[in-house]
Amino acid sequence: DAGVIQSPRHEVTEMGQEVTLRCKPISGHNSLFWYRQTMMRGLELLIYFNNNVPIDDSGMPEDRFSAKMPNASFSTLKIQPSEPRDSAVYFCASSLGVDSPLHFGNGTRLTVT
Amino acid sequence: RKEVEQDPGPFNVPEGATVAFNCTYSNSASQSFFWYRQDCRKEPKLLMSVYSSGNEDGRFTAQLNRASQYISLLIRDSKLSDSATYLCVVNRGANNLFFGTGTRLTVIP
């Protein structure tokens, strides 16, 4: 039974470059979340979708961040241009529906130099 | 005041010990509660949901105190493999989730 699949596992890029993170939620799950985790700030919700529609993007840091969910089985988080302060682990999670427990992917570790 | 507060620890306990963590939340309208476990450099994984009447899963017991607005996690007979960070999660409804910063546990041989 496949869990949430994220790619890439690791990304190292230079400041100013575009970064695209990808996520495939668990089949049948209706809600999808993007989180960022750092030592200083813990887990922060960036955005979440319900039935492919963005519901809450208040956690997106600024216009450099954008997220899409073109269909029920795929989502992207894009950072353009990237900055060193974006370095973090980015997790995608999905859930069966509103208020169901979250299932996390194994994350993308992003380093911006 | 933060939505969810946890003692960051670390808690260092010997094998076989019983250890308990608390997590307080600020919004009395919060609807559901969970404990997650996160190993170093891994993703958070659901450990257990927390029900109003309290619930147990093997060596783990979770309890909810709505009057005092806290949830707790009790681990009995600690194993080395229990070493991890434990995150409490509070749901205010409609996927309005708040994660604590986690409590780090190290079980010592």
C-alpha cells in the first residue's frame, strides 16, 4: 500500500534558482497539505487543498512560493526565486477527509546556498 | 499565547521506565487531538488519536482533559526504540491543525 510519495528526496540549489517539489498523495485521500519544518520554527503549514482546491494558503511565506494541484493524484510546490532562508525539510501530507489524521511523505530536504 | 505548547525536553529515561508528556492547547473549541512520533530525519507518523474517554494502545495511553485543556501521553516499560520526538496535534475543525514543537525522548540502556 503506497504512502505519500515525494520527490526529490534531496535538493541542493543556488540562490535565485527555481525549485519544484512534487507530491503524490495516497489514492482516495481528498485533502493534501504542504508543510515546512525547521529546527527553529518546527512544522509550519504552508497551504492545504481539499478536493484539489486550495483552501488555506495563509501560511505561504510570500509570492515566491506557489502551489498547484492539477488533479487528485499530484501536487507541486514551487519556489522562485529561492533564497538561503528557504532551506528546510518540506513535507507533503494527505488525509482521507476533513479532520482525518494526516499521513506524511518522507519529505524533501532543500538546501539553498 | 501559542495554540499548542509542549515541553521540548529532552526527557532521558532508563529502559523500563514510565514516562509521561503533556501538551496544552489554548482554544477550548478544539475538536480532535492526536499524538505523532517523529524519528530523527524522518517524517512524522501517527501514533494514536486521543479520545475523550482516554485510550490505550499496548504500552501507550493517551488522555484528554478538556476542562484544563491538555492532552497527555503515557509510555510504560520504555524501550530503546521509543526514542523519538513526540508531537501533539490539535485540530480546531475544518482541517485547522496545530502542531506542537515536540518533546524529545531518549531511552537509555
